[in-house]
Amino acid sequence: MNYTGQFKNINNILYQIDINNGTTGTTEIMMSGEPFKVEYNADSTIYNPLKLSNATCSIITDVLLFDIYSSIAQGTKLTLTNLNTNSVEWVGYITPNIYTQGFENQYEKLDLEAIDALSTLDNYMYLKIDPDNKKIKSFQDLLIHIISQCNCYSNIYINENNSLNSCIDKTNIFNKLFIAEENFFNNDAVYATDTTAAIVETSMTYKDVLSNLLQFLGYTITTAGNSVYILDYDYLKNGYTNYTVYSTSNNWSTYTTTATTLTDNQIITSNSFKQNGGTIEMDTTYNQIGISTSLYKNDSLIPDFFDVNHLFNCITNTHNWNDALYAVFNNYKQNVKYFTHDQYNYIWYSDDVSWNPLTLGNPITISNLTQNIGAIVTQQTNYKLSDPTPTTLSYTNYIQLVRNMIAQPTSGQNISMPVLSTIVGSIPDNSFLFDDYLINISGEGLWTSAANQYFIDPSFAGSDDTEVYDPAVFLTAMLKIGNKYWNGTNWTTTESTFQILFTMGSETHLMNKWFNIANTANRNEPQLNVAGQLIQIMSSDQLIGDIELTLYSPQHIQTYYTNLLGAKVESFARTTNVFLKDFSVKLVKSNLEKNNDTDTEYINIINTNYIDKFSDLSFKVCSQTNKGMNYSSVIELDDNGLYAYNTGIFNKSLNKSQLQEYNVIEKYINQYSVPRKILNLTLGNCYYPYTLFNYSLFPNDSYVISKQSIDYYNDNNLLTIVEKV
């Protein structure tokens, strides 16, 4: 139902109010004496990223209008239109579940409370732009995505105070800055029930995401009519008027980008006042401003193979950790559980000649493990039959790569195919820009033969674990970042694989022996204090995007057996399983700062003798620091199509380029280091969010709007304006 009513204000301007709950039909309503008021709320500083508004619509009714109210934030839209200019003056939504109306008299006054559409973003959790993937997205894409959730606005005006030094086009920084969407999610996941695979992701609200993006840029967003304005008050004060405009007619499914100028300078004189009672006060001063960055860090490039929130028992197709298979093996009782992981693809084959893929249902059967080729996650434990049965069992996690089929391989029979791969867009999706990092692949492998004996002779590997003798023990893998592959030597756009090399370890498991992933770390980067295989990433490699890791089926490898006379006799053996333990693919960097687990703090103290400390600003979108890979660092794209972590933004008002955190601090210091005048005046309703005021009483001062209280019937505006330096 669309409830519609009209009123004229004291200056004979005709307004129309429409209240629409989404159902069909139109009903006229009667407006009260003061039918529409709007307040734009102030914060402790003019630099708050969000300047939101709320409205009160007063009507006279002889019926109970229950259908106006909704349980959802955007259930009933409220629009105020100036019919003289045919323009929207304000748009928002009725506040849910608030209804108070008298019913003693035939006609009762009903006050409808509403909030602007930006405010409703607090009621909706952020959803990724691409339904199946979380990606690195530009600020422009994020902004459009967020504003489209309002279902109200047709124009976005963006000031041009910030720009990149590395770009020729200085007009719009929003399409030059990028950040990972994962920054707005957390890695909590829970099961709805013990047997349901529904994982609940949590994220920031759209309002929080918008606030964090604008806070980093030092911008403030507000609304006027069906447009939003992204302002920089220093930009206004310095007389700059250039703006980028995004416009749409289909709620941002498509949009155009243009340039315009916005300017409105008002001189307040004695004739400007609509009411007496103006006041002047002095704003708060601060002598210390600090910013603390809150990094969402992640050094693991792939989802944890053994994260219980993503594992499913594939024997019973339930999430039941007590389901295990039992077997007696060499006087040991062995308990085994098998799982699939919802962030990995498991690929199975019926043979290793034509490599025909199998279409597996759930659960995977034991026959798959004994007759086919593929991969599975397993937990295992064992204890001696002669010992008392333990009251609790401690399971060890393994990745099991299964390779059945050929009974006696021929020379060179090392054909291998993918059996386990990350799902692109899995949760979490690791989209980074990789900048001078090392990838460390670590873990241990256990090879078994058809006879269930280890068949790799200990003499095969040297005593120095930095050496790898030929023929090497290895697994084939593919590592892809963005559109590039690691080929064992460098990063290339040609699809490639590489070898994960193993050397002899000392640990025994049952009757088999473990082999460590070959340790190149100590030899090449001893200061890293890690072991395993290292892969170098340089800034020039321009690796950006999702990480894809694929493990291939074990090869039938060439081995050497020692005969009774001590001579080595060449032979070929058939691998049936490779077990991987403690397998990880992580980022490491040798020059991480000592306190890399702490937040980075940016602090400016003007007067050390007297510090009035402003509450620290917390940035969840921030400049890159040398404290490990994270989702929170802003990435820039230059005119040559090259990505890099942003190390500085040119601020036109400050006329300098520096880390954006310093730009923001300097804005605060300039404004709040000495007292500034605040004027509370009742003027006419003829101003814009970007209006710059001068007052004849203080001719050298400039003022910007901090707060407004607009009475549309009386055509006045109780303004709070702040002196801007």
C-alpha cells in the first residue's frame, strides 16, 4: 500500500509524502500541522565517516495503520518530494516495530519515526560481491555494492582531495585503491546441528564496511534527497569544487561516471535568521591524536586440512567424531576415521592408464580406498592389544593420497593426475597481493607399497638433510596465484607443476618410516628459523589474487634396494599410499619487525607538557606494515597496470604525500589543536551538505555544517556550524 499526502509550507512550497510498504493500492493520508522534520546528527568531531539522519512524519488518521510497520529495516519506504522542483528532498525507511497511536478519539495524531537508507545498512551483514568468491575489490566496487543495498539512491558525489602519486589521473582514487573482501569477514564457523553441513559465516555490517573505507580516506558521507555526498571538509574549506559523480537508473546494476563541480558559499547576515536565540561556543581541543591499526593477519595460504568446522565423516555422511573403523595390525589395534573437507575438491579415478574420473557419492566407501586412486583426510591412532584399552584415544591427522591399480609398473611409469585441490573461493578465500615473501612448504611423508612395507631404502637419502639424492622422492603439485604458476624455477602464466621433494627423517610410525620435505630453508634463509621447501616471490612477479594448490597422485617411483652383498640393485616399486603429516603452506619473511603481533600505532603529540588525548582511532583498513601478510592492507593500481601496497596518498588540501594515517592525523591536529568556534543558528532551509558559510560577524572565518534540524513546514533549519581552518 502506498499512503500519500501533501502539504504546503509557509512559503507556499508544495511537498508530497509517500509511505510505501511494497503492497499494491494507494490511500490518501492527512498531514498534521508540522508534518515533516529531519535531523542530521553530529558526532564528537566533524570527521566522523558517517553523518546520518532521521525523520519524523506526523499524520492525522481515523484508522489504525498497522501495515505501515515492518519487522525488517527496509520494509516501509518513506519519501519526501518537493513538487515545485520535482526533486526528492529526503528518503529513508520507517523504523521497524515502533508503533504508538492513541485510539480514544476519532482522529488521532500518529508520529512515524524513520531513518535514512544509509542508517539501515547497520541491519544487514556484508555479503561478498561475487556470490561464490571473496576477492580483492576496488574501493569503487565496494562503494557501489554497499550503496546499492540502500535501494534508494541514484547519485554518488565524491570529492577529489586524495590521489595517487603514481597515477596520471588524479580525479578519483576510488578506482585506484583495492582491498581484500576477506577483511570484512571473520573465520568463525559453526554447525547448525551435529548432522547439518550448514556453516554460518559472520561479517561486518554494510555500515561498518562503509565507515572503515571512508575513515581510511578521511572522508564523510551524508545524504541529500536521492543522492549521497562523500565530502572532505578540508577540501571544501580550501575552495576546491571538483567531484566525480556515479549515476544510475537501475539501482547500480549499471552506472555512468562523470565529472562535475559543486560549490555553495553562503554569507550569513542579520537577514538570514529565521529565529532569535543563536549561541556561540568553543569546540573541544586535543593535543594528542593516535591511530591504531587492527590487522586481519593470515600467513597460511591454504585452508587448514583438519579444521573440524569443515570436516565431514565420509563413511557415515554425518558429522560424528566417534565413527571409526577398526583393524588389528601386527599386534596393534588401529582406529581410523575418514573425512572430506568442504574447502577441497577430492578427485578419484578408476584406473591409472586412461585416468577415468569417478563420480563419487557420499559416503566414500572403503572399496574406493583399496581399489581406486584419489585422496582423503584421515585420523588414526593405535595401541598394543596386550596393553589395557585406553580410556581416551589421541588421533593423529593425515592426508592420505591413494594410488592403487598397476601391479608392476614399467620403467618411467610416473604418470600422475590431480587428486586434491583447494576450491577457489573457499571460506576463507586467500586473496592477497604478494610482495617479497617466501612460501614455506613443510611436513612429512610416509610411502607404503603393495606389501604394506616401506620400500625406500634409508641409504637412499644422505645424512645431511639439506641434500637430495637422485632419484628424488617427490610429490607433484601445482601452485597457482592469480593467473601465474610456479614451475619450480620461476612464476609463469603457462600452466605448470613442480616437485615437492622429500628426504629421510628419523620418526617411525608402526613399521614405516617418515621422510621430511627437503629442507632448503636452513641453507638459503637460515634467519627464518623454519624448515622445509622455499619458493621465492618478488614484487616484480606481480602475484595477486586467489591461491590454488593441487596435489597429484603419488608416482610409481624408482627405488634402490640393498642386496646381501651390499650392492645397490635398481628396481621399481608400486606406491599404494602416501600419508602426509603436519603438511602446511605458509608465508614467511625474513625481515618482519620484532613485534609483528602488535598493532601499529601512529601518534602525534603537539604539547608534551599537557596532553588532552583524543580516543585512538582504530583502522581496520590501513596502510601496509612489515608485520606479516594480512587482508587489511590497501593495494593500489598505477597507470601501467601494476599493483603495489599503498605507501602514500597525496592530499591536495595538505599539499603533501605521506602515509594516509599521517594525513588523517594531520587533519585532526589542524582542526582540534586550538579552540574553534561553533555557532548554533536558525536559518532558512536552502543549504547543501557541501555549503561553506561565512558570517559577517567573523568575516575571516569559514564554517561547515556539523548538525541540522530541518522543519519543512516552517521552512527553517537549526544549524550547528563549525569553524573550519
